[in-house]
Amino acid sequence: MRRSRVAVAQMAPILGDVEKNLALHEKAAREAISQSVNLLVFPELSLTGYFLKDQVTSVALMEQAPALDVLRNLSHRVAMVVGFVEEAPGHRFHNAAAYLEGGEIRHIHRKVYLPTYGIFDEQRYLAAGASIQAFDTALGRMAILICEDLWHPATAGIAAWDGAEIILCPSASPGRGLGQAEPFQNASTWERVIRAYGERTGPASGGGRRSSAPRDRPWPRQATWRKSFWWSRWRGAPCVGRGWPIRSSGTSGWN
Amino acid sequence: MLDLRLNCDTARRVLTGFIDNEVRKAGFERVVVGLSGGVDSSLSAFLAAEALGPGNVWGILMPYRTSNPESAAHAKLVVEALGIHSLTVDITPMVDAYFATFPDADQVRRGNKMARERMTILFDHSARLGGLVLGTSNKTELLLGYGTLYGDMASAVNPIGDLYKTQVRQLARHLKVPTVIVEKQPSADLWAGQTDEAELGFTYEEVDRVLYLLVDQRYEVADLIAEGFDERFVRAVYHKVQASQYKRRLPVIAKVSSRTIDRDFRYPRDWGR
């Protein structure tokens, strides 16, 4: 991966209002462009808000939707990961994230693992995706995993075997489990999971750049963890989305 | 596993953010809160004043002729400490007028009537002042059903409904709610000498531990007994939670159509906001 500037659009989408959210995206994208950002990552379901329930079918977009033109155009100047409800052929509605670059959608990931525990009820309203694939971008080979996807270690493994150097994980998971310790319990768990993936080839496993680790090691190298990605601004709303990338700390693929 | 301590800095940030977000999203800037002089309504008022500014908070005192004078005095301490608006509406005339027709009514009926009378005043002032009614029920009383349905349980936004009573006290101390309010015996003050703990038959410290393990940690009754908790106490708490479930849900609607409200007509509460 060449050195690049990745930004996270920390935002509270307006629930069920794609038009207003498109305007929020456009504003964030223009700000990113003015700061020479190469890749801007929006939260899970950033174009629609998260707790949609019966609104899912009303806010869904097809891949070719003209509503996305404004983002396609902006992607000439900044690559973006945008969350939306995708209506796929056969009227299957997916929790999806699109990678936009160079004026087009380069890849769409459909969330594979739809949580139905605790506050979540995704599989009632949405169809599960069936694949995890890495894809090439101007910034390197990437994969997108949406929130719950990343909690299943096989997904990161599949992405890595498919050559992903970078895993992007948009999420709309609200902080919960407040006790004495900072931060929220689920945020600490996220941190442990991401560190574990990173350390799979980090110093602990001898997989650093100068190590003698095997060349076919199937994990992206040391992930860089930045707490500020999700803790920068808590807004208190259940629909607050937060996304953060795990990025390779190196300047090229693993060795 | 049994740790009810709260990170008060984070809780404060989250709950003031919640009030700010929910009130504005609904198209309002103000809140109306019934001030009883107790720690729950005092904490709600402190959080709202911090979230929205004291000029956007109306504290309404609604005494009855038998109310403990200390209650109003403590409510006024809150009003003065925060610099919020306040007004007093005596509910004696309307409550007594009603019970003139039903002089044999017991304490529970009278208490419920007072709570619902107060609710109508809060919602009337919600319309009068253009402010949402701020909830003051904590997690302990919501779980035990220790509140009047459509009375003190009624609100538009409740910042403290996921905090156990003992956590409410922790956060109240952190926000510097007057000590006399935090440390006094909790009371619904519906009749002279009433205290929550005498009426419930246990202390909040005791019941919060059981509720936390039952609800948050998903213990079964048998697990709690195995851990050494008193069986009769645990079963009594469990029964209260179970018996009051109806109070925490909308009224049940007989299903006859293909799409029934709250069953298969499901939209978020902030639909279109």
C-alpha cells in the first residue's frame, strides 16, 4: 500500500432520509478533498441511518441509482466507502457498503453476518450477503467487512487469503455496557479483536516486515489501531454510525 | 461480575448528549420536569440543565396537602442551584374534588390519582411551554413496577431509565446534586411517612444487586440462590419484575388485520425525525 491519507466521517445520519444524508455525504467529501484525503470512510448504512426497521424497502437503492451520481462524481477526487441499503435483483435488500473511486463503484460488499441479538434485528429486515472478496483500488488491495462481519475471524482470513492488504470496517454499533472502566465494554472488545487480527502477523507471531515469516502468511500485516476512530465524538444517538479502517502500517504488501 | 460502579464522566457525557439529541431531533429545545425533591428528578434536572442550558428547563413542583414540606424545600434547592425556571401547582383542589365522590378510596388509589394528576399537569405545560416531558423513573423502579402507569412513568424522554437507583446516587453525587437530597430516604411521598424501602421491604442496595445479576448478567433464579442470595427475596423480586411486565409495554392490541401496530407495523420511534 502506498502512503495515503484515510479519514473517517464521524456523523449522525438522518434516519430514513436519503436525500438529506446525500447532502451530508457531499459536505463531508468536499471537506475531505480540501484536506487532501485519499480515502473517506462513512459509517455502516450512512445514507439511510441504521435502525430502519420497516423503512428498509422505502430507502433502498439499486447499484445504478442516479441518486448516487453525485458521489460517483466526487469519487474522482476522493475515494469513498458509503453505506446504503442495496436492492439487489429479486428484491433482496442488503446492508451494503460501496467503494467508490474514479467516478464509479468499484466494489459492493453485502453484509454477510446479520446480527439478531441484543438490540439488533437485522435478519428480520435484510438479506444476508454471500461472499467476501478483496478488490483492487488505487490505494492497494482492500476488502470491506461491515460491523458484525469482523467479529467472525474467518471473514478476515478470507479477505487476507484473497490478497487484501487493508480491511475497511464501517460500523453503526452503539456503545454499550457502561461500567467503571473506560470506554464502553463493547468498544474494548472491538479493540481486542482488531489487535488480535493485527498481531496475528505482528511482533507476537514473528510476522513483522523484517521477520522470517512465511511469504504466504494469510493475514494483513500489523494493523494500526487508533482509538480516536470510534471514540472521537460520542453523540448519544442510537443511529450514530462510526466507521474505522484498519490499515496496514507498511508501505507495501507483506513480505 | 457484581459491579454496579459507574464511570460517571462517561455517563454524564452520554446522558447529556442523549437529552440534547433526542429533544432537538423531536423539534424542541426545552424540557418540563416534575421536581419532587428526590434524587431521581433532581438528577434528571441537573442533566437537562447541562444539556440544554438552565433557561430551557422548567421544574414544576406539584405538592398535595399531605406532602412532606421537606420535598418542596429540596426541589427549590435544585431550582436555585441550577437557575432553571420553576412554578408550583398545588394538586390538592383537583384530587380532593375527585375523592369527595369516592371518600372510601384507599391509599393506593389516592397515590395513583395524585401521580396521574401530576402527569396531566406536566403534559399540559409541555404544550404550554413547548417542551418535552423529561422522565424521572430509574431502572430499579421500572423493573419492579414501582411506579404509576400513565402517572410518574409517563414521559417523552427518560435519561435515567437505564441506571439502577444506586447508580443514580453515584451520578447525582458526581453532578453535585445537594447532598441532603442524595442521602435522604427515598419516598414517593404519596402519604405521610411513606418510604420506598419500607413499602418494598428491602433496601435499594440489596435489590439492585439482584436485579443487576438477573437482568444485566442473565442469571437464573437458581443461579442466584446457588450464589447465596436469600431464596424468598430473590423469588419476590423476580415475581415483581414478571408481574409488572405489562407496565413496560404498550397495551396489547387484538390482531385482526394483516399489519398490526407494534406487531408487524414496525418503525423506529424517531421515524421521519
